Amino acid sequence: MRRLPPLGAIEAFVQVARLGSVKAAAAELALSAPALSRRVQSLERFVDRPLFERRHQAMTLNVDGERLLAQLAPLLDSLSDAVESLTGTVEVLRVRLGVLPLFASQRLFPHLGKLRHEHPELHLDIDTAGHGVVRLGEGLDAVIALAREIEPSLYAKRLDRNSVYVIGARTLLEGPDPVTRPEQLSRLTALIHREMPDTISAWRDAIGLGDVEPLATDYFDSGVLMLEAAAQGLGVAFMHASHFENAKDPRLVRLFDIEVDSPYSHWFVCRPRALQQRPVRLFHDWLIRTLGEHGSD
């Protein structure tokens, strides 16, 4: 039988890799920082190569470390779950999740039956108030955020990439003066989501019409209400392609056959330490498999 490195060394390596800090990983494992460092170094000696780029108060995985983490972390998690299933009673696991209503209704809820089937013990407390990232650790365990980027101190995984669509009522294409040219935006009201303020400027700049201003700009904090306002003819919504396609609303049309990359993406975000909590980790792993950039959605 081939010799294996000590389990403690593997556990120390995975924790440091996930948290990016010897100090944080040591606190998580109830070890001193020097003791934890020795365990990581013993694994590096075992594989005969460094696994981290060491910087001041931070450790970042190198290429070999990334490859080893991808192989070891799921096995360590499975081992932990197997032991827990034998030694503990079945309990309710709960994640306090911040998510915008439109993402929840269009993309998350259609798949929650699969989550319940895979993890019947896992339950979600849903919070649809905006600006969830700032409330991480203070009421929320994790957030599905709509943002350009996420600050480096947080763990973030991109869930999608999207295009900006101009979405309006079907009636805008009817009548004696249908809206068929981008220049006609000057006589329409633009509907903009407060979490996506730059969609209109990104769209106009990409097609070379940065100087064209809408008649007025109305701001919303609800994508659901934006789509309804557009369907009612109250303006044209600058939203994502997925918002339009998933709405499946016959009252709505995509105006102008123009493809523009969105500066915004949906991200799974949490504090690094939260990813060590079993409920958050279970939900994260399921979400990435199901709705990640290469998922089935």
C-alpha cells in the first residue's frame, strides 16, 4: 500500500488554501500558527515541491497547489460528511441567503427541488433586500450579488456572463413610427436597475451613441417591476439577455438586434471563513454545479 501524508497535514493545507491565511486557518483548527505552518510544510516536503506563494500575511496557491486542492478538498469534505453521518443525528442545516428577487424567481427557484432532493436537511432563509454584500456576517451567510467585481477580501465565484438588451413593449414596434433605430431612444424613458447603473452607458458606448440621452431615466430596485413597467409601455429597460429570455412574456420584445457585453455578472459571495460551514459549503457546491458559468442553466 502506498504511503500517504498525515491527515492533519492535508487538513491544514486545505484550510490555509481556502482561507488564504495561516492565522485564520490556525484559529479554525484550534492550532497555533507555527504548528499549522509545520503541518503545511510537512505536506510540501512529502510531495517534494512548494504549494503556496508566500506573501506578507497571506498565502496564495501556486499551480501545483491549485491542482492538489482540487483533488484533495472534495475527498476531505466527503470524509468529514461520512464521519458526521455516523456520529451525529440528522439536523436541519440553514443558510441565510441574500438574493435579488428576479434572480431568485427566474433562475434559483426552478432548481430548488433538486437541492431539496440532494440535501433534504438543507434549508434556505431568503432575504431579497439589496446591498447584501455589506451585510455578510451580520444577518447573511452568503449572497448572490449582481456586480462588476467583488472586493478581494471576500470569496467570490462568478455564476454567469451576460449581454445588455434593450427591452420594451411589443407595441413599440407597431404603429406608424415603430422604434427600430437606437437614435429613437431620445424620445423614450430609460428604466435602470440601481444595482446595474452602467448598463445604459455601456450599451450606448459600445454602439457609438454615447451622446444620445433618453427623454428621462427612472430607477428601480426590482427587476420584476422593471419588466412590468416595460411591458406597460412606461419605458425601455436596460437589462440582461437572461432577464428577457427567462421572463417569457409575450408583451415584451428585444429592441435592436445589437449584442453588447454587460459589465455586470451574478456572483456567489461569502466571507472565506463562512465557506468552512457545512450548510454554506453544501449550498455553494450545489449552486456552482447547477447554475455556474458551465452549469445547466
